[in-house]
Amino acid sequence: MIIVMQRQATPEQVDTVVQYIRSCGLQEHLSRGAELTIIGAIGDENKLDLAHLEILPGVERATRIAKQYKIVARDTNPQGTIVNVRGLPIGGPQIQIIGGPCSVETQEQMDLAAEAVAAAGCSMMRGGAFKPRTSPYAFQGLGVTGLEYFQKAAKRHNLPIVTELMDVRMLDTFMKHDVDVIQIGARNMQNFDLLKEVGRVNKPVILKRGLSATISEWLMAAEYIAAGGNHNIIFCERGIRTFETAYRNVLDVTAIPVIKRETHLPVIVDPSHAGGKAWMVPALSQAAVAAGADGLLIEMHPNPADAWCDADQALNPGELKSLVTTLSAIAQAIGRHI
Ligand code: PEP
Ligand code: MN
């Protein structure tokens, strides 16, 4: 940590800061310039209370140097981590495409969806049984029945399933139904109790970026999961809220290389909730793969016009299949494959 003293700080005030640094088990490094005194605190800066330092007389400001996140930081595993989902690697040369409807509706819809997902060449399937809806009067998902429909449909094609956990009280049910990947939705990215609980299980977790979350908040949310012992975390960029209203969210393509540089964990992209319209999904998916995404989470419905949720952004089976073909070519051009 670096502590910058005010210009008029007295030697006694400097000494008070030094004594505080020592009392926390760190060492001070004083740099006295003609105008300013700067104190470096050497050691584990987590032992220092930044707020306490900043209210000490004579202190102008204190700044942390070390990153707040440790386990998810790239330094922990510089070569990168591959998260294994029932034998399928996320984070290696293979790009995993996860397709499926926004929500689980009926057994027939899920059967048709699973068939289309497999036929398109996707390796995993998505579908929400518990839906975070803006309106309490909108369809909230089928709940446990939805998990049953989903498992039944996906099993036939040996597709691992990805589904959202909204409430910590449902975690046991998710484990019992052998959900392969637990999705933490954008609205729950900072539900710290939920993050702590999924940190205690060993299922892979897709951590979506919050609607207005900074990169640093997103990384700290992942650190919550990792701190509990679960290091199988997959970041998912799904668009952020900005001043722009012409589309649902702005896909932050920049976040892909940034997250990959900051962490050793894989990053996938959800182009559907970013653009909010089916016609934007191919362009955004192509950009994501070109920018280094390790996978995509794409909404597809057997008959989009009939979808109970997010009908506007769902691809149909044919559109998903042709998109995967295009993405394959992009993947190959950058030394990867689908
Ligand atoms: C979803 O993937 O079903 C979903 C609700 O996404 P998000 O949390 O990103 O809005
Ligand atoms: Mn959706």
C-alpha cells in the first residue's frame, strides 16, 4: 500500500502512520521528497485498514497496490485453467457452444430443443427452470418439474445441462437432480450468500456479469466462489447497461481479453441477452469467438414465436446450426475448434 502524506504533514503525523504500519506486522518504506512524503507499506496489505489510514491526521490518501482477488488471479495459474464439465473442457482449444431455450416450458418443447441443440453441433444445453423476471406477474419458470423435463430431454442426447440457481434453498435440489453447470444470473452476481454456497460444492459455475457490474466487482464475485473452495468458475459476459437504448444491452467484447488477462479462468459470452434480438446473435457470436471467448451461451427455441420468455432473441434450429458452421470457420482461423 502507498500512503501519500499531506504537504503540511508533521514528523509526528508521519510517525503515527509508521507506528500503525508496524503494529499490523508490515514494514514501512519512507520516501521524503522536497514537498511530499510518501510511505510504502511492505507486506500483506490485507492486514491494513485503508479507511483507518485515511482518517489519520496528515494523510492525504492511501492506495492499495496488490489485487484484492487472489485465487482467481492469473498469477495463481498462469497457463490457464480448463474447467471440466462431464468430460468436456471449457478453456482449452475447443470452444463449447451451449444452446437451448430461455426457459423450460413443456416436455415436448425440451425434447425438440435437445434434438436441435445436438443436431446443430452444440456440446451442452441451457434452459431455465427458475426464471428471474422483471415482473412478478410474468412466467417464473416451472421449478423442479422443469429440471425433470430438462434432464429427461438432455439425457437422450448426452448433453450436460446448464441452468440458473436463483435461491440458495434450491441448491440441494440442484445437486439431487445432478445439474451439470450451475448458472448464477446477472441479477445475482452480487448475491454474496448465494456465491458462498455455490463455493462449497464442486459443480462448475457460470458466473454472469451483473447488469452494471465493473470488471473488478465481477472478479471479486468470482473470488467469493473460489474462496469457498470451488475453483470451477466460468465467467459469462452477457452485455452491460449503458446510455444506449437501441438494443437490450451492450456486449462488452473488451471484457473478454481483459478477463482472460486478469484471471486464469475461462470466459464465455451470451450474445442473446446482450443484443436482445435474434438477428444480432450471429454477429455478436462471431465477434466473441474472434475475441477469444471459450464458449457461447445461445438461446434457441424449436419455435421462437411460441417461446414463453425472450421470444425476440431466440434463434430457430436452422439458424443455430448455420451459426455453428460459421463459428467453426472462425475458430479454425484462430487455431481453435468447436
Ligand atoms: C438467462 O440466461 O436465462 C438469463 C436470465 O440471463 P441473465 O442473468 O444474463 O439476464
Ligand atoms: Mn432469456
